[in-house]
Amino acid sequence: MKRLLLAFLMTVAWTAASTTYAAAVTVVPEGNRNTVQPKVPGASVRRTRAGRTTFDDKYEKIRDLLATDKKLIGKIRSAASAYGFDPIHIVGAIVGEHTYNVDAYDRLQTYYIKAAAYAGNSFRFGYDDESIKDFLDRPQFAKCSTGLDSYRLWTCRENVWEDAFRGRKVDGKAFPDNRFSAVFFQPFYAGQTFGLGQLNPLTAMMFSDTVARVSGYPKLDENKASEVYDAIMDPDKSLAYMAANIRRSIDDYKTIANVDISRNPGITATLYNTGGSAQRAAALRARGGLPEENYYGWLVNDKIAELKSLF
């Protein structure tokens, strides 16, 4: 009898604790917190002017591509369903990337053609004459070598880069004052993001374990650069990496800041643009209040009715 009573009391306590936790989660409502769009960065403005186009034109182009490609919309639905959130979040990220960062191709098939072209090439990740393999064999990275999933592994390596190498001279070799992804993972040219989701190779490798588990794609290997580019250029695969990225942002904000951003695609689009969801969630928890959208997420929320109509 005492055991039954104890079990009952524990169940009541657990239920009460769960209810308290659920009540503590703040749901971010739909819409923008800012009444006017935050300033668009100069680099995006210059890139758009150089292409002799406008943000409005680029938005309309990607919107029309999505509206006329039901096959793509179906793929977006499937990817979002596999990772457990509304597909409007993936649409928001695609719209933001192709409005402010790149121009959309005329049809989805063009992305597949570009992916095949990249996958057929032979190249490697590295800096100067040092491959990524040799670089990661340096003793500074020893603490990142065991027991970590791909997200924590590459986050650890990125932190080591920031703390020990960025802008420093190490063992007689000077390293640029730039991001890890920019220095070691751009074997072609200054642009670092590719494909439908405009992913960079480092981001894809961070989500390799998640995508392998949920979507069944092979894990990525930094020593096989062409396979990494195939993953981020191929639309089918890139949607899985986009979804894993968005899922991580939603989870980070709920677990770290007790804030549910799953109903505001402008916030998830902002985080897709900026990265660093864990750090930003921690900063939000420290200051309180609601997260705010940047210029990129603001557009998504401003156009939300139009974008929802795609489904």
C-alpha cells in the first residue's frame, strides 16, 4: 500500500512539474515585433544592384518558382513533416535566401543540373597547402575528437578555431581573421553558400548525424568535399539539411530560453540567416522578452499570407 501511495505521489509531482514547465514556455505569436523593416546590410544591397535587379523582383521570382512548382512544394512538405514542424518555415528560409543573398533559378531542374556539375569535380577543403584533415590533426583539436555528435563536434572545432587560430600566427603560420567556414570550406570563390537552401559546407556537416538518422542520407566526411557539395546542391538532400537546421533552432529556443518560436516563421528565418541559435537563445533568456526578427525574417512575416497560400 505504501508503495502504491508513493508511486501515486511521484506521478502527481511529475505531472505538476511538467505542467509548470509547459506554462513557463512563452509562445512567440505570429507577426513582426518591428513596425518597419530593419536595415538590409550593405553587402546584400550591393550584390542586388550589381545584378541589375531589386529585392522586390527577386522576391517575386522565388515566390513564382514556388507557386508553379508543385513537386517542390511536395518535397518541402515531406521534409518539414519528417522533422516535425510547419513547412512554412522552410519556405521562409528559401524566400529569404533568394531575396537577399542570391537569385533564384527559373526552375527546380536547374538546381539538379548544378548539383551534378559540382559532384563530378575533384576538390578538397583546406587552407593554402594544409588540408582540413591535417589541420584537424593539430593538438589544439584533441578535445573535440571523441564522444561528440556531428553538431557538437563541429561546434567544438569552430570554437577552437576562434580561440586559437583566427587572426593568429600558430607554429609559424598566419591564419586569416575570418570565419572557419570561410577559410577552410570555400575551394571555389568568395561565395560560401550553395543550392536551394544556400547552405555552406560547415553547416551541412554539423547536421550530418541528424540528417542521417531522420532522412537516411549517408553521413558526410570532410575529406570527401565533392560529397558534401552534392548534399548541399542536390535539392532533395538540401531540404533535409535545411529542416535539420530549423529544427535545431526551434529546439534551442525552447530548451534554453523557454520560448516557442515554432509559430513564427520570421524568427526561424532570422536564425537560419544568422546562425548561432544556442548562443542567441541564451542571450534572450538572460535579457528576457521576445525574440525579434531581422530584415530577412521581417520580409517573411510581412509576406506570410502570400507564402501560406502556396500550400
